[in-house]
Amino acid sequence: MRAVLNHTSLLPVSSTTTGSASPVPNSYESLEGGSYSGTSLQSPPFGYNYPTMHPAYQQNPAPKPDPSPSHGGYNPPGYQPYSQPFPSLSELSSALGGLGGVSELEAETLRPVNLLQERNILPPKHTPPPEPNLSNDLRKVNCSPDTFRCTLTNIPQTQALLNKARLPLGLLLHPFRDLTQLPVITSNTIVRCRSCRTYINPFVSFLDQRRWKCNLCYRVNDVPDEFMYNPVTRSYGEPHKRPEVQNSTVEFIASSDYMLRPPQPALYLFLLDVSHNAVESGYLNVFCQSLLDNLEKLPGDTRTHIGFVTFDSTVHFYNLQEGLSQPQMLVVSDIDDVFIPTHDSLLVNLKESKELVKDLLNALPGMFTHTRETQSALGPALQAAYKLMSPTGGRVSVFQTQLPTLGAGLLQSREDPNLRSSTKNVQHLGPATDFYKKLALDCSGQQIGVDLFLLSSQYSDLASLACVSKYSAGSVFYYPSFHHIHNTAQRQKFQKDLQRYLTRKIGFEAVMRIRCTKGLSIHTFHGNFFVRSTDLLSLANVNPDSGFAVQMSIEESLADTSLACFQAALLYTSSKGKRRIRVHTLCLPVVSQLSEVFAGADIQAISCLLANMAIDRSISSSLSDARDALVNAVVDCLTAYRANGSNIQPSGLIAPAALRLFPLYVLALLKQKALRTGTSTRLDERVFSMCELKSQPLQQIMHMVHPDLYRIDNMTEQAALHLNDSVIPQPPLLQLTAEKLTREGAFLMDCGSVMYLWVGKCCNETFIRDVLGFPNYASLPSNMTEIPELQTTYSERTRAFISWLLESRTFHPAFHVVKDDASTKTSFFQHLVEDRTESAFSYYEFLLHVQQQMSK
């Protein structure tokens, strides 16, 4: 096996983040309860930027292989039939360290797969995440993988065993997602471990009715008297049947002990670019109409407040005080020292001033129609928003259409369009100024979250602007080339996104802490937040569409325990002013054999964690370094598998079945906008893709990285789902290669935030007529962005299938009908990750490249 330390890798041998922790207001620490002194958590650097790598990983990067295969008369060698027989299960068992009583399921996950031989590697249906090998009782109460999952469903006993597997250990978390069922518990006593402050959960053990043992630090605690009564069964003396011990996701109504101040009201401030560029794009009409339509649905209660600030070369405030006959505009032209013209009438009670708010929203689109102002003072407008919101905290929604050109935070263009398809390094992935990060940290300190909507056809330096959301736990939305008339797909997406954004659940003044079994430690966090102390994330706002990832290491051997547990606690204020704590607990088995570590690998979770690590690496080091490290992740893992299962076939490229999609997913990541080279990619689009990979939940990330492709012109009712009187066809998933497309067919590609319906030149005219509403292929327009509602079986079936795909999706994708001869087909074909491009390997070539690297 190659030496581990002389090449680029994403897997640190141990936790190495250094630097001092940020100044912590003790009150926040005590609010959620600190961790026990036994954990050895290093403090991230102030403001938590990018983790440093293990020093050994920064030497001698490996010589970079030329990514483009020679162009001379290339013939893909094809998948050679493989003659050597696969080993039997007993041979495999002894080869992998004696599996003894191995379950059939585990045997299947360890089945050796020769990747160079097995062509159609993709399963025809989505495979569920691996099921941890737990008793039925524990399995029933374990946390849903949609909320909480680990890269390894079998936790290695020691760091040495983890290093041997060359796989990353980490958690992916979707803590505030919308749930249909959530046990809410009101109790005077929230039962927690006296030592490590873990919340009581299904995986603690009751020594008797009066004592319970913590599953994280093993301390024995007393059961309080109140806990002896079960509010569900209304009986005494059965503490183990309480809802918090029967459910791995629960929400507590918190007492005043969990408040630093009275819970804040829901507070919304909208910061709107009204320069010539903004008015020309037409976004203001769409925004004002959407807010008017959803004003009644904004989360909140009778205390909800709202305010508006517009800006171009000056900053304009709006007095909406109850009793005025119409809104008053107040202009502040001194942008170098921006001030608040009046403090009591700019953020108003929505209920009391609703008519004035509606008047303003109806008037705004017309107020700037003839503006000549081309400048943008975004920085001063943000400073004003900070001053306005500081006393309470809340949410600032920023709508920006260009590069900020005036006042604090002004930016210059850094993109060279000639370098968009560079095969070497991409410059300017990091911010040009720390203005937006510093402002975000100030906002975070005052419980203000900033969300950014960038609607721009020109370069706007998203790498700098996104910091304002990243460090204040906000969200970033981006609509390149937005125009309300010329780009209907983007307008429709913006409208639908806005509706979801304005009405989705929101948590204010939140903090989140992740705890884990003694011996495990957390050392790097990924997502949008500010690290307030070693393991406490500050989330000024929390929303149901954000995902987080954490990297972990094993500090002490877990040999004395058979189970490892992880608990995430999110303390927040609801939009109705209630303090709540949402707690998720995940339990996984601890294993001592390398084969078991491989068997429990969750390849989607691994790919998402590696994507996060690669993005950090591309910003702290370079894009080529990050790409090399991703390839090495595959090479190292397959080398480790081969080295430790030494009498498994020596030739071919062998992976355990659990990891068979690993090379495919890594190749797909290398072709993602965030990480690709050699393909023309706008800098803002690249940076936005990085933002998405760092802050989206796993499901959304996987759609982006490896889209789903289906043939839909010949869907039948065979194996269809029957839900609520509708028939939902289930076409099989297809490999992402042009070989699977035919001119006679129509194919749907689901990329998460965009969907393509590719129609072949000779596609069945019945399908075109009954589903798309046109007589034939020639009459299809080139810019169709939705499927009409037609009263035909074909149409109903197709729409039922697409609706089913979107059911679990919170944001609706942009939709494009793509003709085989249209210019838009380029973006469709870019997602066919198994095919070769001028600058990137095909899947088969990539496998050969991995095999070649393994033999070095």
C-alpha cells in the first residue's frame, strides 16, 4: 500500500483544527449546557473559516496526472468479459478476516464487484440508506436517516481501524426539516445527564425505576419524580415508556432557564436593490406580487414586525406608522456614515400597519421605473439594516442584481471570461474583502440572519457577497440571467422559491450542539453558521431547508461499548414566540473488523462529506489540489480493501458492493460546476454550486451530483404505485450516458434544482400531442418551461410521476423541455457524467485511471 503521507488526501489522520475559540458569552454556553470535560475538542479559529489540514498532508503533492486522455483515434476499450470466477462466500469470509455468522445482508454488501466488468452498476430503483445492524427494538426507535445519518453505519472501534479503511467518519444532519409527526413534550423538568448534559433518549438504560445510565458518558443519574408519570398512558411508575424515551426525535417546550431574554417576535426586513439594472430585470414586480400574495402566511403572531429599505446610490427607508395616509419615503444620501432617520416607525407591527404595507408593495414597482441610477450601495444598506435590527434580531432578506459599486463593501470585477474553462487553477473562489464576513459576525451576535437573493446577468462576486449569509446562518439563492420576460424558467423558479421562502417555518435566536459517545470527537463543521465555542453552532435563523455536516475522529478506543450514539440539540424561538428544543438521537453499532467497516459504508453520505471537504480544500489550497484529493479518496479506499482482503482476485478493479458506486459518484463530483475544470463555467455559478454543496441536505446534494434519468414516453402501469386514486408509474433509473438515449424516446432528467425533458427527433407523436400539446416534433417551441395540463391518460400519468418526484422537494426546480437540436441541449448533456468530454474522463477511463494509480 502506498505511504499515506506523501500525497494529497482529504482524510486527516486525526483532528488538527487549531487556533483559539471565539469569545463566548458564558450565558450562551450555559443555556444549552456545555459538554463534559472528558471530550478533547480543539477550538476552531475565530469566526471559523476553513479547517487547516494535517501538516503531513501539505507536503509534496502528488504529480498531477494529465486529466485529458490522448485524442488520437480514441476507441473506448469496452468492458472486457472477466474469466476468473468470483470467490464463494466462505472464501470471501476468510479473506476478509473471518466473518463468522455473517448475515445475508452483510454478505451482499461485501460481495466483491469487478467494476471494470460490471457495466450497468446503477440499481434500477433508489436504494435506501444502509440499515444499521441493530436489534429490532433499537432499529424501530432509531433516528430517521433523512434527519441524521453517518458516513459509516458501523463505527470502527479505534482510529487505527478507521485509518485502515481510508474512509471519512462524519455526520450529515438536516435538523429542522419539515416533519409530519413530531412528539412535542411539555414538562417542568427536561431530563438530562448531570455530567455531559445529554437529553434522555431511547438509548439510555434504566438500572431500575429510579436510576438511568447516560448512553454518551455512562454516568448514572436519578429519575426525577415528575418523570415517573407518563402523560401519554396517564400511568405512574413506567419512566421507560415516556415519549422522550420512545422517540429518537422529540421537541421540548423550553422553560425560562433556556432564555437569555424574553423570546423575540418574528421580525422581517426586506432590503431591495432599485438601481436601473434591478428595475430593468423586472424582479421587483415579481417580489412585490409574491409578498402581497403571501403576506397573511408569513410565520408569526400578533407581534410580527416588518420593514422595507431600498437602495441605489442612496439608501431609502419607509415610514409605515399606523395612522399615516400613505407610506413616507426617507432618503439618507450620506452613505459613508449611514444613520437611521427615525427609530420607531420603520419596523412596524404587520397587523396594525397592514394597509400601509400593501400600499407600499403596490407602489414600489412603479416608483423607480424611470431611474437613471446605475450605482449600488449594498454595503451601506446592510449597515443600516444591522442598526435597525440590532435591538431585537430577526431576518433580513437582501435582493441584489449587480456588483456593489459604492461605499463600504464595494467590489471590483475579478472574473476573466477568458479563463472560464481553465484546466489549471481557478482564481478568486474566496472573498475579495472581509467586510461581508465581519458584518455577518456582527449580525450573528445580535441574532440577525441575512438571506441573499442574487438576480444577475453580470458577474457580481458571489464569493464575497455570500459571506454575509454564510456566517449569519442565512441562505443564498442565485438566478443567473434573471429577466421577468426573456427568461420564463428563472422567473417561474424565483416565484415558486419566494413562495416557499416567505411561508416556510423559521426559528429565531437558535443554537445547535452535537454530542457523541465518550471517545468520539467532532472537529470540523460544514454549513452556514458561526461557531460560538468548540461545539456550539450559532444560528441566528434556522430554516427547514438547510443541511449541516461534521467530521469526526476517534480519540479513545470504543472497545468497551457495543453502541455509539450521537445527539443533536437545536434550541430556538418559534415564530409564535415559544422557546423550543428539538433533539435527534442516532445509535450505531461499534465494530472491530475492517470488513464490517466496509459493509456499513453509506456511499451517499461519504460522497456528500467528501464534497464539503473538497470545497474547503479548493478555497484554502487550490481547485486542482481538491480534485486530486477526491481521486485519492477512491484510490486509497479501494487499495485498503484490496490489501486487507488479499486473497480476493488480484486483477480487475475490485470494490465491495457497498462501495461500488464510489468511483461513479466521485467522477460525478469532479464534473460538478463547483469542482470541474476545462468546461466554461462562470465564476459566480461555480461559487453558487459550492454554496449549495456546503449547505443543502443530503438528498438535494445527491440530485445535483448524480441526477436521476428516466425514459418517460413509454411508461406503463406495470409496478406502478397506487396513491390516493392516482397511478404513479415507476420507470427504472438509467445510467447517465448518451447510450441510454434514443431518438424515438423522451427522457426526464431530475437534477434537483432543474429538470430537463429531452425529446428525441423521432419521438412518438402521440406522446408529443398528448403530453406536450403540440402536433409533432417540428412544432415544439424551443423555450417550453412547463408541461400543460391536458385531459389525456398520457398527460395525467406523466404529471403524476413528476409531481411524485417533487413531493419531498421543498423548492421547485426550473423546468426545460429540450429538443434534440436546441442550444439548451448542451446543459442537458453536461449532466451525462459517464460520457467523456474534451476535458474529462468517461466513467470507464476513470476506472482505468484509478486502477493505474493503485498500482503505483
